[in-house]
Amino acid sequence: MPKFLLKRWYGMHMVLTLSFSLLLLGILTLHHWMYGAIGMVCLIGLVIYALQAEKGFQRDLRLYLGTVTHRVKKAGEGVIQQLPIGILLYNEEKAIEWVNPFMTHMSGDEMLIGKSLQEVFPGISGKLEQKRLEFTYNERVYEVLIRAEERLLYFTDITDFKELSARYHREKAALAIIHLDNLDEIGQVMDDQSRTLLSTSVAGVITEWSTKHGIYLRRITSDKFLALMERGTLDKLEETRFDILDVVREMTADNKIPITLSIGVGAAASSYIELGQMAQSSLDIALGRGGDQSAVKVGNKLTFYGGKSNAVEKRTRVRARVIAHALRDLIHEAEHVIVMGHKQPDLDSIGASLGVLKAVQVHKKAAYIVIDEGNSSVERLMKEIYANEELAESFVTPEQAIRLVTGRTLLVIVDTHRPSLVIEPRLLGETSRVVVIDHHRRSEEFIEPVLLYLEPYASSTSELVTELLQYQSERLSIDSLIATALLAGIVVDTKSFAFRTGSRTFEAASFLRRNGADTAAVQRLLKEDVSQYVKRARIIMNTETYRDNMAIATGNPSEEYTQVQVAQAAEQLLALSGIQASFVVAQRADGTVLISGRSLGDINVQSVMELLGGGGHLTGAATQIEGITIKEAVKRLKEAIDSVI
């Protein structure tokens, strides 16, 4: 009998009882010896009875425990036999030593013992160093818990859970906002009846598309639809790359201004409020990239589809006037203004910076332009600027700019909206008052400003800044050098008014010409050295044709190139017969590989560059890749082209 039970049997109560009995026996003996003898006999009898009862209890207890042990053992064997979990033991040679009936039923093989794991379960035999894994066997999904020390495997059938999880994923809500681009612009070139008929026919196509895919569609304004769908439907739309974009574009292609769609989609949100915010944010990004595309945000992942046409130039100056007045108010509130462009600034970046400088000076506020090491494309302009003492004083280094920042500093970012591309990213964290003026299509990486003027339809940032200047003062007088720099920025980005040029571009150029811009000086700023021309010619000599209508040129790995040289080579390749898009791959002085893409419009080079971490426009984009060779970059470029095409 266990000690704790013996203590229960022969405890203090037995000692006290025996002691009390002996005391009474002594009293009886003193009274009469006969009574004492009788008491002694009774006491001995009771002790003998107690000892016999204790032995009987021990015997009954052992019998009971034996019965319980047998029952537990039998139940345990039954559980292992009927357990809905597979158990497998293997030896050091990875041969199966024992399995429970579940494993036999799972594999359909009665003779598993003795076979190797590789033969029976090839999907897990080489992964025994893991603690847990999932694998598919006979069209069922199993989770395997691995106990390598005991050479023991536990198999759990999780097929039903996986199917339920997939169903939950498919049936989660996704929200989309569909926007009809250019509807206001169409109203200016069409009569009301034609506009209504066109809008109705487009709405009919969208309704038919939504019905086909099981999407709930509701028109909320004249140019917006709200669409509610399941996640499974969204996955199918992504497989078709939102073909409704192509249908609507082709349907209205014959119009003077075609109607296109911009779609913002949100999915995988924790609440319906967040879902709506994601859909609106996605639509804003799609519109910021020029429209005619779908931006799908699933959790934190953002994917783009479409974007096959150029943004239509806006016909109204209302937005420019509103932005100009808002900028004026921010300048008045600021202590001073710091203007910053992108790294390796070009003529458009410098020209736009000078234009903002002039806008600040009109309101009698101090302004500074952040500049880093320039490149050959702006060398002549910078010499002209440094020769002008007043303008030269306005240029500061990044370190000087950081020391100038106060709580009331206004930071204006021009010609980029990506934090990683600005000259000094630390300035973004030093002030909360940030204005962004840019003409590039919006990318996923984005500066969150208090005032945003992002117009992908514009030819250049210099064009946007020129428009803003016109609303800063009724009597505006612009320095000839500033006007010339702004015009040079427009000329460079439009390739002398040959690409991405609208009526607003010519209006801006006309305004600058009236205010002293020197066209001859622009040509001088654009001139290049013979050595640079020859260097670019060597790039073009090393050109291959890809997919019949694309040209890919590479620089000499032993030579160093600038972003401008690479871009100019790509532009020159477009002049070749039969070439619709061109790409140039070369290496910069710091070892970074530069890739520049240009297109005539039929091929979206922006989508190609975005797959490589860059961005830009439909007809002009670029990227920079660190840590790879030119040969590896060309391979990745071709893979990106294949993916987009």
C-alpha cells in the first residue's frame, strides 16, 4: 500500500484511540484485576481485527487498481487504433518500423512496415529537419508534426480546414470605385444629346460586364460607379487584367476625346470603413498615374493593370488657379521656403526650382534651392546661374538646407514625388509643410504633402510651374535667365515639342517667350560636347532587336555613363525604322546600372520599369539597379518586357 494511504490507515486517530483504551484499561485494572484482564483480551481482539481489515483493504485495493490499469491500457490501445491522427515510427535508415491504422487507411497500403519513407512519402523524406510541414497526398492535405529525436511523425488531415479557408478567402468582400475619365472634357466638344448617348452606352457595357462576373454595381454620380464583389471574383478579374479597360477604350476610340476607365479596388481589409478607404486611395493613385488603369490594393500590396493610353490634357485652368492660390497662402504663412528636386537634376528640375524661387520672391519671402553634384546636362545652365550673383546666393547644399529648417519652413518638391529620389530625404522628416509639384505618373512610393499638384498630362514640371507663376501676381516680371531655364525644361522633356505636347504646353512656352525667354540661349544650353556625342554613338552601335519592334542597347561595361546620356541614347533609338520602344542599359560611376526606356506610345515602358523598381510615363521611364552586372540587368529587362507584353 502507498505510504500516503498507510498514513491515512495508521494515523493520529489510531494512536489516540489506542492511548485512550490503555488509559481506561489501567483504570479498570486498579478497580479490579478481573475487569482489567477482560479489557486486555477485548483490546487485543480489536487490534487483531484491525490488522486483518487492513490486509483485506490492501488486497481489494490491489485488485481494483489492477482492473483500472487493464481498462486504461485497453482504452489507450483502442484510442491509438481509432485516433484520427496518423502515427509513424521510422528507424535511422528512414525505414518505417510501425504505423497505426490511420496510416494504413491514409496510404491504402497494408504493408507499410519495412518500406522507406522516400518510397511511400517522397514529399517529406527530405524535410525531416523541419518541425512542421504541409504536403498533399492522394488529393488530401496533411499537416505533419516531426519529432526527429524520437523518429516519430504525426499526420493530421487538414483538407477540410484548407477548403474552408479557401472558401473564406473567396467570399471576403472587395470594393471597387469605377471612374469615367474625361467625361467633363467630352462635354466641351460634344452636344448634350451625344454626350448622354455616349455615357449611356459606356454605362451599359460596364453593367453587362458586372452582371457577367456577378458584381453588384451602383451608379453614385454621373462619372462614378460603386462595385461590390467577392475576393474570388477579384482574382478572376486580375487574371483577365481587367479587360473592361480595353473594351471601353476601343469602344470610344473614334471620338475626339475617348472615354477611359480608372478603377480603384480595395480588398483584405479588417473593416468596411478601411475597405472603402483603400478603394478610394487606389482610385486616387490610378488617376494620379494618368487614368485608363486599375489599381488593386490587397492588404499592403498594390498592383496596376492597364495604363495603355496617355493622359488627356485638361481643358480648364481652374485647378491650376486653385493650386496657385493655395501655394500663395502657404508661402505667406512660411518663414522661408526651401525648394528641392531629384537627384542628378536635369533642366526640367532646375528650371522648375527657379520658377518656384521666383514665385516665392514675388511675395517677398526668402527662398533657397537645394543642389547636389550636377551632371553634364545642366553644367552650362549652372554656370549661367553662378554668374548671376543674386541667383547664386539662393543655391545651398543639403547640409546647409538642414541647418536652415525651422518649424515654419515650407518645403517644395519639384519633378518627383518619390522620397527615395529627392536630393536630401532627411528634409522630409524635418518639416511637416511639404508641397509636391510633379508631372510623372504616381508610383506606390509617395510623399504625403499638404498640397499636391500632380498632373501626368503635363509635358514637364516646368510647364506646371509656369502656369502657377501666372496666378502669383498681375504684374509679374521674370528674370530672363529664369524664363529661359523654364523654357529649356519644357523643350528637353518634350524633345523640342515633338512628344507629350498639348495646347497648354504651347501656351506656357508663349508666356515664357513674352517674358524674356531666349530661344537661342535654350539651344546653347542643350548643346553637347563631341566626346559625349561619340560616347552615345558607341552605345547605339551595340544594339539588338527584341520582339521585332524593340531595341535594346548596352553600354561598354568598362565605361561610365550618366542618366542623361542613357536617356538620350534611348530617345535616339526611337528614330530607327520599325522600332516602337527602346531601352538602354549602362553603368554609372558608382557601379549602379541605369536603364532608360522610351516608347512611341503603343508600348507602356512605365509598366516595364515599375517591375524593375522604377517608374515614369507611358512613353518615358527609367530605373536604377544596384549590385548587378549589365548582362544580368538585360536578362531582367527582357523578363519584365515579356511579363508586360
